[in-house]
Amino acid sequence: MSAKFGGGTDASGPGGIAARIGPVLAALVVIAIYGVVACTADSELGSRTAREDYYNRLVDGFDRGRLSLDLTPPAWLVALPNPYDPKANAPWQGQRFSSGRIHDLSYYRGRLYLYFSVIPALILFLPFHGLTGAYLAHRQACFVFASVGFLAAAFLIDSIRRRYFSRTGPAAGSLATLCVGLIPVVPIVLERSDVWEVPIVAAYAFWMLALLSLWHYLRRPAQSWPSLLGASASVGLAIGCRPNGCLGAALLLLPLFRILRRDPAGERRGRARAAAALILPIAAIAIGLLAYNYARFGNIAEFGQKYQISGGDEDSVRRFSARFFWYDFRLYFLEYPGWQKAFPFVQELSPPPMPAGHRAGDNTVGVLTLLPFILCAAALPWGMRVRREQQREPLAAIVASLLLLFLSAAVPLCLFISTCLRYELEFVPALVLLAVIGFLAVASDFALPRRLRWGLIGAGTAAAAASIAFSLLMTADLRANTYAGHGMVDAQSDRTDEAIGLYRRALLLRPGNPVARIGLADMFVREKKFAEAVAALRKAAILVPDSPTIHVNTAYCLYQLGRLDEAMAECELALGLQPGSADAKNMEREIRAAK
């Protein structure tokens, strides 16, 4: 057993290739999971083809020589006296998964613009279209960016492991790779791979590339300028994808201080080259983005949210406030919805009452309660203590960089007006990398008493397994919600067979999905299968016990089956929940008349 986690050969030695087989296989497993999750998802914007995706509409706009989307504003939007009035435009934006939606775009002077970052379009969508003539779907782009970010993070951790914790074997390396790929909320975010997720997943990829470039610089400062060029460009692109992460630019201060501390004698040219490589890329990206804003809206600081077509009043709200901090912090780190007995065992969080001015957001994950492997980061001081001073500086620098990246993302998000699960991808990966380093430090410390060391390794491995399981199970749970939502759209379009199929797929992933249960019952009623509808509704009543509508609908189905006493009992249950229910009273009158 000890040979698996400790006593491993250095990957640079004779057994190096064999020692890397495990981590490589683990990386392939992670990428395969990413592909299955992302590339089988449906577009919430209702896109039926990749060309309809907003980023590809932007690419087509570029091909026509303009910065707006190649999409004509609909007549209803043009006709509105105030197209930015959320009450006026909300009914026209369309339901999730319905085609032809105009949602979360910017409308300015008769044209539609994308207020999400242009960086993914320039880096991926436009080159792909130019080289192939085809279009890359949002979900495929998210898969590409997620895979790039994961590989960069995995290579970084493997390099740290071989340099500082080489006594750990292939098993520890494989586990570390799985943790880097599956414990961050990447699979959960990829389940909903659409226009909102594209810039966030792209930013994740660029931040991981920036850390890898920084690590390369820390290891070989004498060959600095290519690494500095990569770090600066990656940081600039990451901030370009998600400007709220601008504080992360402080990652570049460490190499800047090192350059300024150099002895100028005989190094002036190398010093200037290194400084230029560090400053020019991020400066050029920033200037380009500001110019892009000015060309579209006549204001370098306007990204398009002032002209946003969405369900909220974007121009009058206060987006950041200290009074949101504790509430957001609780949702992101501390809330624990618990587990349930039925598959997929996870439960979605029911958020506590919001503070004044806060907006309801999407489901979140309490990372300290539901991803317990992150607590292994507490072992970092232990790992740093056992390193000699001359060896410790690169490791200390990368740990400090990870802490800085975490704080630069988490603090602003805890001050934001809303919480969202996909935002967690901006700070959770840094925490997971810190936890992996802490775990490797414990696994490689043979100075510990044997029982204590293996106890700590066992606890860390169990926490890793629980965290990975939660991530994958939550992904399955959210896929069930997707099937149920898509089923509702098909039901409204009278595609009954398709809706029934989607509801059943949702119930396979989550038997306790109330939307799917109620939707399936509705489909059975349409087909006059009242016995099946009663069975579905009674299961739904267990899931939503305070819904009078479910009992009224059950009463109607029992009435159709001639089971009048049971139907009357359902009406009484509905009236007990809502004494003034007109639907329940009308149903009672029909039952009495039938008797």
C-alpha cells in the first residue's frame, strides 16, 4: 500500500514514463467526462444549429464588417417605446429552450450587440470558422476551454509533485489529476454550456495558463521572457473574458518585482526584454478592449450592460455592496442542503431570505461543506515547513499566487448583487489546487508516524471521493432539470411524445423531480390516460406537499375514472391547503352532481 502513495520514482528517472501512465489515464477520463457532459447539453437560448448561437452571430457580423451581431432586431423590440423596460420586454424574450429568443443582448441604435466578452470569439470561434467554414457551438467551445484549463492545471500540479513531492507514487499523481479536473465545479458548469458560460470557462482556461507560465518562470528565471510573455497575455485574456477579475492582474507583480531587483550591470538588455514581455501584452489587450467598447457604444467603459435586454433594470441597480457580503459568503462557502436517500442523493439549495436590494440567483454550491477535499489546503503550512529555504521560494510563490487569484475573484463576487453557480468557477479551481498541494505534502512526509500519515492520507482520499461524487451527482441532477425544462417547451408546442420522453429521462436521473412528475401527469391527461396521471400526481404530491393544485388535478383524474369518493377526498385536501380555492370548490360541485 505504501508503494502506491510513497516511494515513487521521479518522473525524470528511468521509471518516469511508467509513473506517468496513471495521471495520463486520469486526465483522459476527466476529458471524456467533460465531453459527455458538455457536448450532449441543449441550448437554453433555443438554438437549433451552431450558427444560431450568439457568438457565431457575432462572427458573421465581423464577416460583414461590423461589430454587431448578424441578427435583425425583431419588430416587437423596435416598436417598444422603451426597449430597456424589463416589464415591457420580458414577455417577448422567450422561455428557456424555445427557439428565436432575444435575451441577454444589448440593443443600441437599431442593432444587437453581445455584451459578453469578445475574447472567445477572437480566440476560438472566428479562427475555427475561418479555417473550416463551419461553426463551433457554445457547448463545444466550453468543452475546448475547459479541457485546456484542466490540462494546464494538471500539468502544473504534476510538475510541482515531481519537483517537491517526488516520493509520492503514481496513485497519488492519478488522484491529484482527478481532483484537479472533477472537484472544481467544471462538470457542473459544463452541464449548462451556453453563452453565459463561454466567457467564464474561457477565463478559467486563461487563468490556468497564466499560472502555468508563471510556474515556468519561477523555475527558470534565466530564460524569462517567453514565460513572462505567456503569463502577461494569459492574464490579459482572462481579464478580457471576465473584467470583474481585474484584481487578478496582481499575479504579475511578483515577476515585476524580481525584474526590478536584478543587478543592472550587464543585464540592461535582458531586463528591458523581460519588462516588455511582462507589460506589453496585457496593455495591448486592455487598449484593444477599450477601443472595442468605444467603437460600439462611444464609451470605453461601456461593455453593453446599460443597453441590455434582460429581465432586470440594469441601469438603476447598485451591483456591489458590503451588505451583500455575508449573505453571498454563506451561499458560496457555508450553506449545506444535505443529502437525500433517493438517487442522485444530492439536494439543491433553498436559499435563505435575501438582504434588501439583493437579486435571486441560480443554485449555488457551499464549497467548504459539499467539497470537503478543499479542507486539505489547511495542510499547506505543513508542506512548506519541510522544504529547505533555497528550494521553497518557487513553491511559496505559486502558493501565494493561488491565494491571490482566489481572493481577487471571491471577494468581489461576495459583494455582488446576485449569486450564481457558474461564478464559482472563478475561485474554486484555485482553492482545489491549494488543497491538492496540501494533500501531496502530507502524502510525501515520511517523517510522520506511519499510522498518522496513513490516517491523513485515508481521510484526504475519502474527502476527494466524496467531493468528486458530489460534483458528478450534482451534474446529473441539473441534467434532469434540463430535460424537464425542455419537456415543458415541447409540451407547450403539442409535441406530446417528445415531452413524455424528456420527462421520463428527467425522472431516470432524478426520480424526485417535481416538474417532470407534474409534466408527465399533464401529458397523460392529454392522452386520457387518467390512471397513469393519478399515479404521477400522487408521487408529485409527496414531493410538493403544500400544492393545492396537485390535489385538484388528482381529483379531476379520479372523477374521470369514476372514483368519486377518492376525488372528493382530494378536493378536501386542496381546500385544507387553500380554503378559498375556486378550482377545488368547482370540482366538488361537479363530483356532487355526478353522485
